[in-house]
Amino acid sequence: MSASRWVSTSMPYLTPRERGQGDAWRADAAAQGRRGTQRIIHAGEVPAPAEVTRLLDVPDGEPVVVRRRLILLDDEPNELTDTYYPAAIARGTPLARTAKIRGGAITLLAELGHVGALVREDVTADLPEAEEQETLGLAATEPVLRLTRLTLDRDDRPIQVDRMVMPARRQQLRYEIRIG
């Protein structure tokens, strides 16, 4: 497998970190001998896109908090991620600001009393939109993977929606399912 290919599993990004641990992306990349960083492009309230409105079960036009990030692997663009939170959960918290969050957003959510219990992921393939093409350094004909992750708490309330865009040729998604 090429050194530029990234093998990704979801579990590290769904579990709160222990006190003093850094973010999951940096640790996951380091475990594979790579350097993982991210740039927070924007954080704050926005009108919820239609898909996010449906997944977060909020009224049309209701504001939600988004964190838009460019995920880098060895200083190269690896993924664009928009993470959305209901405003009732994220308004006025570090989730609504561009500063890094010690231990990551999942850890902060847990500290705020919002722990994920069920995650649904949908993956599709598509061609990149113009902005995605430019940011990720892709040709217009290079496919991308689009992963949408919905995280629900123990009461089946949505607490987070992630929408990720990744160059298909640089990705391998791995799902491990333990039965019994």
C-alpha cells in the first residue's frame, strides 16, 4: 500500500479522550508513523443545511453551530470536515470558537454531559465541487468519498453530525464490527 494512502477507522473519533491526551487525529496519525494536524477554517452559528436539519431534527432555518476544518496528513490536505451541533448544546462553548479544544470535541461534549451511544455512518462517492477540488488539490474528474456521521446519545437525541469529504484515491475506510 502506498505511503500516501490513509487507513481510517471511526472508533478513535467516537470515544472521549483521557485527561491530558491530545486530539484523536494527531494520535491516530502518529500511531501510523504520520503527522496529523488540522486547521479550523470557521466556527460559529450558521443556518442548518437541509440534510443537517433532518439529521439533527431541528426546525428549518434554525441556527446550528458548525466547526469547519481542513484535516492535514503530513502537511497535505487529506479531508474537509464540517461538524454540526445543535445550538442548544454548543452555543457559548468552545465548539463555537476557532481555538483548538483540548482532547477534541468528543471529549468536550462528554464533559458537557453529551455522550454518544449510537453512530450511523453513510458513505457515498462523487466528484468534488469546485471549492473541494481546489482545497484538496484534485482534478475535476478525481472522485471523492463523502462520509456523513450522525451521533446520537442514549436517549436517541442527535448531538453531532459530521460531513467529511476525502480524496478517494488516498483513503481506505475500515469498519470492524464485534459480534457477541
